[in-house]
Amino acid sequence: MAAEICKNGNIHLIGVPDSNVEDISRVAKEALDKAKALLKYDNQAGIVVIEAQDFFVIPQLGITGSAIGKSCIEIKIDFSRKDLDKIIEIEIPATIYHELSHLVRENKLGYGNTLLDSMVSEGVTCYIEKSVIPREIPYIQPIKDEESFWLKAKESFHDPKYNHSVWFFGAGELPNWIGYRLGYLLVEKYMQKYDKELSELSLIPSKEILKGSEL
């Protein structure tokens, strides 16, 4: 049901408290319209907002999002949080910009199948998110000894058998978010040199961004 609704470009709410339905519907629609205009994306894109327990969301934000297929954005929110107003007014739009950037790239280039592809894909979405809604984003903050992780990542850039979960959510010697952080740095360096429009950035192949970043 949700997938069909998404393809029609609707906003579908699951388990959302009645007191929040109007605000979430308004904020999500406005953010989606603005994001599609900014990224020059004409395809249908729908949103599903789901009530979630605290362990399903990013602790610092109270929310998490994911791009599903090529037409749907799923957003999970912990409605028990005291900062719910901030989540609705700031984090929902930020999540929509982030995840729509994924949909744009997925439709044009695909997510890719190497560590480099994944890092650039996440770096692009994080860069767009931060450009539109400047604030502290937990998954792109500096990480201790990140230069050593950069050297390790370069050794596996073109490996299609890399462990996605380990690189992006941490395990062993790799810290949480390191894949996001390194991907963001790649894209940031590229944009400092070329200053592309955000709609263009979503469509640039990962190898071109790596080369242009000169990292």
C-alpha cells in the first residue's frame, strides 16, 4: 500500500499522533516541493512518515530517513521526544533534502556498487542537506585520526565486496559514521574547487568527484 501511495507522490502517515498530523503534512509537502525545485527533479516522489521507538532513530536527531527504490522517502520519528517541534520544523525538511538527493542520483546514476560510489553518494546528499539547512549534522563531524581511515578507504575504493555496514555504521577499528564523514570531505573539496549547482552535483559520477577533489 505504502509503495503505491509513494508512486503517486503522496504523503502517507503511519502511527503519527493526531496532534502532529497537520504540521507534519504541511512541513513535508513544503519541503518536498522546494527540494524537487532545487534539484530540478520532475519524477514522482512520495513520503511515508512512521512512528518509531528511540532505537530506530539517530539519537542526536530523533529522526532517521531512507530512500526506498526510486520514488519513496521513508522517515521514522520518535514522537516521545521533548524536542519534537524542532524535529518537525527542521529535521524533517533536512531529511527530505538528503533523501531526495539519493532518489535523484539513483534515478540518473544508480547508487553504485563500490565503496567510492557509496561514499560519494552519501557525501553528495550530506553536502546538499548542509547547504540548504546549515546546522551540526552528527554523521559528518570530524573524527579522530580520520586521515588514517582515509588511507584505508583508498585501498578499498573500487572493491565491490566492501562491507557497507562496517564502513558507514562502524565496527572494529572503524568508527561510526566514518563513511559519511569521508564522503562529505570528498564532495566538499570538489565543490570548493568547482562550485557546481546543487542540481548538477547530484548527477556527477563518483570517479569524477574523486579526481576533482584531488584528495
